[in-house]
Amino acid sequence: MTQQLGIVVIVDVDAALQAGTLEGCTYFFENAGPFGSTGMGTDRLVSAINGTYWADGSQASEQVLNFVVTGVKSLPITLPKDYAHIRARQQELQTLAAARTLAADDAAANNESPVNFFARLRTPQYSTIRSPSGQRSETILLDYLGQPVSATFDTSELPSRRAEAGVAQIPPIITDITGEAVEKGIIYPAQYGSPDLVNGGWYWSATVATFSPRVWSYTLHIALYRLVQDLTTHQATWEPVQMSIDAKLNILNRPMRNGFTGGGTGLLPIGMP
Amino acid sequence: MGGTINIVLAVDVIAALSGQTQEQSVLMMDDGPRTAENPGTPHLITYCWPGWQLNWAIRQIDLQTPAAIKSIRFQSLGGPLMTAADASTLVWSGIVPACLIPGELYRYQIAVEMARGINSMLFINTPALVVPLAV
Amino acid sequence: MSAIQMPIIVVVDVVAALATESVDGAVWLVDSNKIGGSTGQGTSRLQTAIRKGDELVWTVMSLECEAFAAIHTIDIDSAYCEVKQGFYPGTDIGYWLGTIKKDPGELLVPYNIELILGSRTAHMSLSPSNLPAITGGRTEGPRRPQ
């Protein structure tokens, strides 16, 4: 029977970029804690995997690992993938509605001047994402509450009285899984398309061959994104920074047994009704 | 010589752990040649015949939640004969004995272990086997 | 030093919490302020270093991707931190926003998180020995984009 194990990796991107390493800045979680996994909430995860086998020695079950990576300063992964564009579109519609109201009020001799209106006009701040392979795509900067970070006409309004709005970081992504467990054919990592649209609709999974009981290590290669803003053009770009971190699988050795007999298949233990 | 019938227990582990009723969180079905009574409920009655092999298996509706069959106990004889610290290493299959009385319901209890903790055990007391009366 | 907004992710193993009828051992907190002096990341006893005027944004993340988890309330001394619930516009995904009213200095101000898990009607919260806290002395905020 296939069992799926979810491994969640949360990265403190600011701390990792400052330290130049993921060590001490990465927090692993998975849901097999009660079954012998260790290192929850640290950067030293050892996942317990049940390596079950039949009496003839063949593998009885396979295990699938699903990896989810996000940043502490990223928006919840449960939000729609294109959430930034949805929010920007809503903001544009609000701006247009305000402009129409202003025009109507103007006709009715309202006293607000277009200059004031334009001073308050908010437009989304676009940014470029440069992928580790060099491709470019575009996204819109949101704060932690899902509000578009404005490129306002009146910059004096920015971090005055209100708390300085943080820019939600685009989540780190796994770019590869390597290491001993992969080289020795213990895990078969692959990137899959996902209808969930988390991380661009791609996620990493690994199938575990559970017949080799011992502790195996593997390396997650993760691209973090650093937001760089050109001071003259104000163009914001998310530049990838490659880092890696190790984790381990502890494959346990467990024979499969028949629950009724303890051995082979026998008569069901049913007596008189 | 008999055939094989697979009896599948599908459990919505999160619903069951949240205190939902078994009607809301458990459904059972089989692939026997004669359509079972109450398929899709925890009251499944499987038609079977002496000499046939029955295999029980569990599927969790949310794939990432751990669940395993800890025991299957027939009310008529007690059991289980085996216990294991880790129920995921148990396989549940057996041959229908010749002594069953056609038309009689043989009820059994499936104990399911979901994760680990005081709420982990789910006991389903309502399924049954029956050998159909010869027509 | 200007006030900042700081996210805190509450990670929950929903299945373990429901199975053990306790969120102790099934909840871990991570904030973005390791370089600003927070400690205890990856445990339930996160100590977030803050300053007056800072805003904390709590969100929840379930280890089982299909399991429902939400914060029902954040229970904290309102003299130090005023909390209110919000939702990401256009979604039913919520967050809790806390505004720091008073710098606690050296003091630890513990708080509890009441969680709604799965389809269980009763809320669950941490036991008193496992609580996260806020404390003063944030040294350096995460820098703004250059």
C-alpha cells in the first residue's frame, strides 16, 4: 500500500541570505513524528520510513515523499497562484471607479481637483522574476496582508506613520534533489505538474525504494529570491540565489505478516454465529 | 476452488478524528460477483462462498493521513490472533471456512488506527459476511 | 528605527492534534525575525522580538495539505498587543493582525493561539507550559528591498 509523506520546508530567506547558508535558517516539518521521525522544526530532519517486505523478501509497500517549500515572509501557499494579479486587477478597477466618480463630481462642480486625485492614485508595483534557468516572468508586489504594494505618485506618503509595509517574498523553490540516496537508487525524485498551482504548478515528489534499511541522506537544492531594486529605473527584480541543505531518511526494516495467522493465509477465524 | 473478493474500507481520517459519525467518515465496498448489501456505508454485507479468499484493505481519503487496520475480529470467535506494534505491517486476508451457515450474517469488527493518540482507534462494528442461500 | 510588519507562521499537524486531543507537540511557530533577535523558531515557544508600533501577522499552515486549519483567536494581553482578524481579500483564508501598543522591554508576554482543526467543533489551544511570547529588544528589522 502506498503511503504518502508530506515534507514541509520553511526558509527564513532574510537570515539565509545574510548568513549565506540555509543551515540554521531552515525549518523542516513532516507528519510522521509519532512514527519515529526526528528533527521536527529544525534543519536536521530524519524521516522514518517503514520499509516493509514480504516473506520472499520483495518490497511490500512504496512510500512517496511530497515536498512543499515556502518562505516565512511568503504569502500562505493556500492562496491562488495568480493572487497578485487578481489583487492588482481589483485595485485597477477601484481606481477606475474612483476616476469615474471624480469625473461625475467634476461635472457637478465638486471641489476636488484632479491634482489631488492623481496624488492619491495608486498603481501596482510590478517586479520581474528571474528563474534559476534565466527565464523572466512578471509578478506584482503584495504586502503580507495581500494588498498591492503601491508605486504611488506621491512618494512622501510612504513609510510615515504606518508600520513599514513588508513585501511578501516569492517562495523559494526546489531546483533539484541529489545526494547519496539518489545516487544509490533509494529515492527517485521528479518534478510533477500539479493542479494546485503551488510554485507555478510544479512540485517535487520522490518515490522511496524501501528495501534497503539504513539511514540515507539526500540534498535539497533550493533557489531563494533576493529582491533587488534599480535605484534609477525603480525596476524591481527577484534574483535567484542557489543554496542547498541535507536531510535524511531512516528506512526501517519491517516484515509483513498476516493479521489473522501471523504467517501465511489460512481459514478466517469465524465460529458459529 | 474459489475466487477472490477484495473488501475496501475508505476512511476520511480527518472527519473521523474530528468526531464525525461513521456514516460521515467511513465507507466500505467490495468487488465480489454478487453485489453487496449497503455498499458505500459502514454496514457493508459481503456475499462470499466457502473456499473463497477475502482480502481487506484500507484507503485513506486524504492520502497524507496515516491509517492502518489494527485488527479484524469476528463476533462469533473473538480474536484477533495477531497484534503488531505497527499495524501498517499487517495484511488482512483469509479463506472463507466451510462451516458457515448459508443465510446467516457473520458480523465482524474492524479496528482502524489513525495516527497515534488517545483518539486514534476507530471501531467499525457493522460490516458482515454472508454465504448466500442456494437458489 | 521604524516599525515593521512581521509574519509568523503557525505550523500544525492537524491529524496528530486530533488524534492526541492536544496541540502540544503538534504546533510549531516560525517568524521572520531571526536576525532581529527572535528565538525558539521551530518550536511552539517562539519568542518574537518586537518594538512598539510593529505589526505581527499570524497565518496557519497545515502539514496535511487537505486538512483544514484556521486561527480562531490570538489570546494576548491587549495592553501590549491589540489583535484583530482579517482575510486575504477575495478569499476565505484568514490572518490575525497584532499591533504592538507597548514595548514589553525585558518582559516576556506569553500568548495562546486557539485553533479550529478539521471539522472538530471545539477549539484547541496550547497548554500553559508551551506558549509562545513576545518580548522587547528587536535589534534590527529585516531590511527593505534595496
